[in-house]
Amino acid sequence: MNLDKAKQALKRYFGYDQFRPLQAEIIRAIFAGKDALVLMPTGGGKSVCFQIPAVTMPGTCVVVSPLISLMKDQVEGLRANGIQAAFLNSAIDSREQLKVEESFYAGALNLLYVSPEKLVSGNFVSILKRGKINLFAIDEAHCISAWGHDFRPEYTQMGMLKQHFPQVPVIALTATADKLTRKDIVDQLKLEEPGIFIASFDRPNLSLEVRPGQQRLGQIQEFVQKHPKQAGIIYCLSRKTAEDVAAKLAQQGLKAEAYHAGLSPDRRSKIQDNFINDNIHIICATVAFGMGIDKSNVRWVIHYNLPKNLEGYYQEIGRAGRDGAKADTLLFYSFADVSMLRDIIQNGENAAQNEIQLVKLERMQQYAESLACRRRILLAYFSENLSKNCGNCDICRNPPQYIDGTQIAQKALSAVYRVNEQVPMGMLIDVLRGSGRKEIRQLGYDTIKTYGAGRDLSQWDWQQYLMQLVNLGYLEIAYDANSVLRLTAASHEVLFKSRTVQLVKPSSYKERQEEEKAAAKTKPKTLAKQERLRDELFEQLRQ
Ligand code: ADP
Ligand code: MG
């Protein structure tokens, strides 16, 4: 199968002349029978990556998607373009299902969309075995990961596809997966040497801002006044907060509504429609809101509470400014939120997963506390390196005092190099400061060149500098390997190409942290309250 044919299909069925970045490469990999993992922002054009193979290769592409409410629209859209498509989910009666099965057996379907529940149910594999499948597409593949952003238990059984259909390539697609989630997707789906395709996640039109979480309501009112009649979303941790905030704003005469999974499906879809049609300007929502909602002119997103990880945060702010026009985002950060989230996570049942969730929360907190360009931090977290500061975040607009940190960076990076990227941050600091710890002597790290080269700085200072280097993309924490520090492509530029590094003096971090701690007054103590919050925190949009 060649790419000309793919291009013709793109024109014929979708009316587009050109592929977007990565689409052609991905399609080529599928044509070559390879598995693929695709990371592309929402609206980036993931569907085409499996729809073009689906219409050009013999057989049917089976698409697994958790967005049941969107399946019908998607399938109708494809049919309107002259593509043979059908879907199976719990909303389909058995007569209808039989009809769909018949056309699948007859080879008359280009695409068959199925819900994950359907796919893993009873005898579905034997149904699939009666047709000819050219590709499995796992959409919203991050749902496979229990420590990701929107876990769906049915997704974890999907490794069976490779067992039953070893010859059929699998493409996994998502707009939100950090390195751990990516690894989890590849492992669980049993992808074989997949091509990994990561599009740029940079959204320069989104401004980024973090503010201390005091008097949030007043700050929100002021913010909203500066964005009159513009569509915006306020994400809250609990249903109650969402309702309270909506009520407060409504009192001010603003068109605001609360949205969460505790509302009836009817009510939810009515609110969605009203928001999409600009009859409601402000949605105060829990994480239940947003997945699959296609509204291009959301002009701002506020996080009333700290999200539990950067994946969720980036996904949520990414709902603003899809039209490419300027949009503003604001995150309220309070230490109280951190400790509440920490409690909620620690009460979780699976210890290993709690551990990972805590690490992710810590990164979220470091983002909020950081004094380096926020966009660089976010993109570095998803393995993308910005070579300069963005100019469109609160830090860039109001920069702290930078110092030339090149020497500090060189010391740190060469120490990481000399310990063969085998030690976590705490031990690296001991090596740099020449602590004489027994373990370090046993490992022979007291004989390397950089041992003790960082004695002039305190433990605290090193910790803050190293974290800045991580945030700037000069170092990486390998969470899947005991959190050891690793070098990145950018570290080589500092070590060997005399790239300069600007860092912020740690004193300002300390002051800032102390301010935050002082501000943390309230924290829900009772278990019942924590449990309710936990349920809501992990609530999912179920149709
Ligand atoms: P995602 O699933 O990544 O969020 P979609 O697959 O829904 O994104 O695509 C988003 C939009 O981009 C759709 O309207 C789609 O038709 C359009 N699109 C996809 N590929 C191209 C292309 N090569 N040229 C122009 N528009 C495209
Ligand atoms: Mg999609």
C-alpha cells in the first residue's frame, strides 16, 4: 500500500489536500503492519490516522472508543462522507447488532466502532474472528492506565487483542499521556516495537498563570469581569464547590451553571448544549466535564483547586482556545489543596498506584511552585523541549531574579553523568556535597571527579536547583526506575556545547513555600468528607 493512495483517500473522503504533521508517517507505519502509539493534542487529527488505513486496506478497522455518546455522531459523519461505518454499544438492540455483525462478516464495513464494554463482553472475540480485521484502533488509550487521567477498567483487558489477533496491527491514540502512562499503554496492549509518534503539544495561544489560592471567589469575579460574556470553564474538585461557585456567580447576574456526574444525564446534556450554543457562559465543573466536548471558542479556564496531576491539568486547560485565538488560564494553588489531595490518594486501596499518584501530585505541586517559565515545565513533562522562555506565562511576564546558573548546571549534570545516571536526587546531592555517606563510599561514588564539587551550596539549594533543571528539561526523573536522574538531549548542550542556563536563586522558593504553608488553614479532617471527595475526584463521565 502506498502513500499516494492514502492521499487520494484523504481528498476523496475528507476533502483535504495535505496531511497534517505526522499523519502520513503514522499511516505509512500502519501500512507496513507496525503497531503505533500516537500522542497528538485534541483536534490534532488523530482519527484520520486510522480512518485512512481503514478505507484503503482490505477488511475492517475496529475502533475502541469510550465516548459512547459521540459514537453515533462520528459514524454518521463518516457515512455522510461515503465511508461504510457502524457502531456497537449498549445502546444498540440485538436486532440492530445482528445486522451490523452480518455486514461485518460480509466485509462491507470499513470501520466498526465498539465500546470497551462490548469488546470485552462474552463471545465478542468469536464474532470478531468471523470477519477480516485490518487494524485495531484504541482511541483515548490513556484510559488503560490506572494512574493516568481517566481510567476505564475495561481497557485493562485489551491485551487480549494481541493474543487473539497477533497478525493485526494495533494503533493506540491519546491526547494525554506522560512517560509512565505511555509505557503502561505499550505494556498493557502488548504492542510490539511500536512506532511512537509524538506531535507538538505546544499551545502558544494559551496564557498560563498561577496565583495563591486566597479569596478565590473575589479573584474569579474580577477575572470574569475582564472576560465579559466569554465562554469559560471553572474546574473544581468537589461537586459542592462547583455548585457553590456557580451559585455565587449566578447571583452576580452571570450566566453560570454547575456540571458534575451527580446530575441526571438529561440535565448534563442540556447544560452542555447551552454552553456550546453560548446560552450559558460559565460552567463550574468537576473533572466530569469536557471529554469529547467540542467547543472551539472557550476563552478561559480556571482551576479553582489544584488538579491531581499535570496530565489532567494540561488536558483541561487545553479545552480553551481551540480556535487558535488567545485564551487565558488561571490556576489557584494552595497548600491546603495539596494536603487534601495527598490524603485522598493515600486512602486509595492499591499501594503501588497510590505511590505513583503521589509522585504525579508532587510534580503538579512543583509546577505550581516553580519560578521558571511554566510552558517549558509543562512541555518538558511531556518530553518536549522549548529552547527559550515562552513570554506568555506569569513567570515570563513578571520574571524573578535570574542568575547565571551554567556552572551549577554543569556540576549537576556532570555528576549525573559520572554516576552513570544511576542515583536519585537525594543521593546525587550527597555526592555533590561530598557527604561521606557509607552507601556512597560502597558504590565508589566518592572517587568520581565531581564528588564534593558542590559543597558551597546547601542541601536545600541543591534540591531547588535540581528541580529547576528537571523543570527546564535539562534533567529527567525516571519514575519507572527508582526515580534516578537521567540526562536529556538538552543536557548535552550544556555539558558539551556551552549552552548557558538561567536559574532562580532558591531563597525566593523558600519564602514562597512558607507563604503557602502559612496560607494553608483548612483541611477536611473527617474520613467521611475525605471519602466523598475521593469519589468525586475520580468520578468519570458515564453515559
Ligand atoms: P483528535 O481526535 O486528534 O482530537 P480529530 O481526528 O477529531 O482530532 O480531527 C480534528 C479536526 O481536524 C477534524 O475536523 C478533522 O476533519 C480535521 N483534520 C484532520 N486531518 C486533517 C488534515 N490533514 N487537513 C485538514 N483538516 C484535518
Ligand atoms: Mg479523537
